[in-house]
Amino acid sequence: MALKTIIQGAFFLLVCGYVCEADLDKCSGKACRDNSMCQEAHGVCTCQMGYSLNATNGICDDLDECANHFHDPCGHRGRCNNNVGSYICECLAGWTQTEHCFPNISENFLCLPGYSGDNCKDTVCGDNGYAKALNVNEFICICSHGWKNNLGDQHSVCNTDVDECTIPGVCNHIGRCTNTPGSFTCDCYPPWTGIDCSAYNCTKGKCHNGGTCEESVCSCVYPWTGTNCAEQINDVHTDVTKDRNTYLLDPLHISDRIFLYITFGVVGLLLLVVVVLSRSLCKKRSLSKKIPASSQQHTEFATSMK
């Protein structure tokens, strides 16, 4: 008994440990786990260096280190070339041919067009943009969203705010727009919400045509759709009839129905046989109980005659 208890306890701990480990492992079930491209660390599933996790398919995609111009891995001291899982810096004259083109080996070092100063950190494009080299000597300033060039040409600093509130319809459903440095905010009227007042909050509004409000979003009943279930799907009856006829006439579906009918028929026949046999057995048992009683009465009558 004690040995059985010990074995059961060990099996329980083994199963529990496996389940708990699977629950804690944030990479469990993801495709990147199959080729050991990712691992769980501090409650987050992370890919190997040089890769980023694709939330859609769970694989580790190559990370383009050269795409982030504000944090150029070559420090604007060389040209960045991306490759699978890494990158290579083609360092300019005056810099050490290392991963980040640092440190300098000459006082007459070069920087990428649009950059200057110690370690090539200064740019004429300002904090809200970066310099994109066109050739050895030419560049243009690419401004961040919400900012534009000061002088209207692409060679000037990006320090002029874009007033998004001058753009028609930037705030939907007559929301009030307020401009901010590099961005804007919308003051929405209920039941509309969101960055641009385009999201419908049904807790402050209504879901029409039988729709229900689930987590602030309308869940519509067919054939209604839209944010508040007020839009009807076009040609509903035609589509339904067409889909039904297509289903009924499809040879595959016809064979499926025939097989289903035969299965139901066989099952029904078996049930009927079971019922008939059950009733027959019940009758036989009933008769077998009555016969001994009758026999006993005849015996007693014969005894009394003697």
C-alpha cells in the first residue's frame, strides 16, 4: 500500500511539474521552439540576438538592425548592411573596422553625409529626424511623424510641428481636435472613443437589431454588421439561397448525406432489435415465475385428496 502511494505521488508530481513548466514557458507551442530559435526569459518569449518574434505565426524573423536610423549600430561612422541574424558595418576612413566603427584611428575621420561632431552624433536634421545619404556628399532629412522641415526643403532641420487639426476629418464623429508637439488628441463625444473617435463604445451607446454589447464592442446578429449593428449585409437572401443550393447539389455533400442516412437507418434497426429482444426476454421471465406457483397448487390439492 505504501509503495502504491509513493508511486502515485511521484506520478502526480511529474505530471504537475510538466504542466506547470508548460504554463510558465511563454514560448510553449510557438514555432520558434522547434528549431531552438527562442527561449523564455523573465516571463517573456525572446528570440536569439538578431531576430524578433512574429506574433502572428510564432516564428523568429530576421531583425533589420539597419532600419532604425536613430540608433544606427554603425554610429553614422559607416554604412550599415543587414544580413540574416546580424549586420555588417562598412566603416568610413578614420575609424576602426569593428562592429560599431569605433574608436577613431585618425583625427581626420569622416562621418556619413548630414552628421558631424565627435563620434558623428550631431546631425543637421535635429532630434525629430535623421539624415538619409543619397551619395557620398548629399543627403536629405527624413522627419518623424508629426514634424516637418523648417524651411520647407528636405535639407533643413525637422523642428516644425505639423498641425494635424488643420487636416479635415482627423477626429471622426465631430470630435474636437487639440494639437500637441508632434501629435494631436481628440476629445470624443459618447459613444465614440479611440485616438481619432472612430471606435464605438456600446456601453455608452446602443447595439441595434438584436446585437449585444460584449466588452464595449457590439456583437451583431446575422445579417447585421457595423460598429452598432445598423448596417445590413447586401443580397442576404440571394446569397443564402445560392449557398444552400450549392451545398445541396455538391456531390461530396450528397455522398455525406447518403452515408448519414444509412448510418441512422442501421442504428435505428439495431435499437428496434434490442427493444424486441428485451420485450421477449421479459415475457419469458414472467412466464417462468408463474409456472412454479401453479405447479405448487396442484401438488397441495393432490395431497389433500389422499
